[in-house]
Amino acid sequence: MYLTELRNGQTAVVKDIEGGGGAKDRLESLGIMPEKKITKISSHFWGGPVTVMIGKTKVAIGHGMAKKIIVEN
């Protein structure tokens, strides 16, 4: 499932990141990489930013970027 499909407050493990090297590098620089636990804090139904927690760090990413993150809960 994609990160965007998680409910607010739900935790999952990142399994893969779709997209090119630029997208993967950008997400990894934010701490989002395979085998990391990620908690979806909030998002907007109409495609606004998605706020997540990785460890003790809160990060907001675009909805399009969040749709590249494959998670498993």
C-alpha cells in the first residue's frame, strides 16, 4: 500500500520507494528509506502535504511524493 493510504496516526514500515534517483535521494535525505518505521500524522484529502513522523523527526512532504512511498503495516 502507499503512504497516502494509511490513516492518520497509523504506523507502518517503508518497503520501497518508487521513482527515479532524485526522488529516492530526496526522501532518504529526510530519513525516509526502506525498513524505517513511519507514522502518518496528517494529510489533506484533496492532495495537500502529508505530515509524517520518522523517529523523533516530523516531516511534511508533498502528496505526489508520498504516493511514491510503499509501506507495509
